[in-house]
Amino acid sequence: MVASPTDALALVKGGVPITKISIGHMRAREGKRSATPAIAVDDTDIAAFKELQKLGIELEIRYLPSSNPDPIQLVIQERPQ
């Protein structure tokens, strides 16, 4: 477990062999916007997720270990201006 997508990115860039990340329960707070009922992100989070994808890391949203994953596109899709 890590505290943020940027922490996960730092681990990957540091050589930790991570191939898949399950994302869940990122709390809403000031500066974060809801992407799903349980995921709130800001532009820094989205940039880290996109970079992780470019590095070949599989990303998925999972609310419970037993639930089916949702696609990361729910979180990183471009928002309308």
C-alpha cells in the first residue's frame, strides 16, 4: 500500500518490480475532485497514473478485493474544459 499515485510512481522509477496496481478509496478533500464514488483525484494524481501506464503498469480500480475491477479510464479520462 502507498499513500498516493506519486508514491507508487516513485517506487516504480526506483526499481521496485511492480506490474499491477489496484486503486481504491482515495478520499475526497480540498483540491480533489470525485472521479468515482470512492476515488477523488487531482491533476498530479492523474499525471502519475498516466506515467505509470506509459511505464507498462496495469492499473485498475477495485473497491473491494472480491469486486470486479473497473477501468482506470474512469479516473484518467480528460475532463471537459
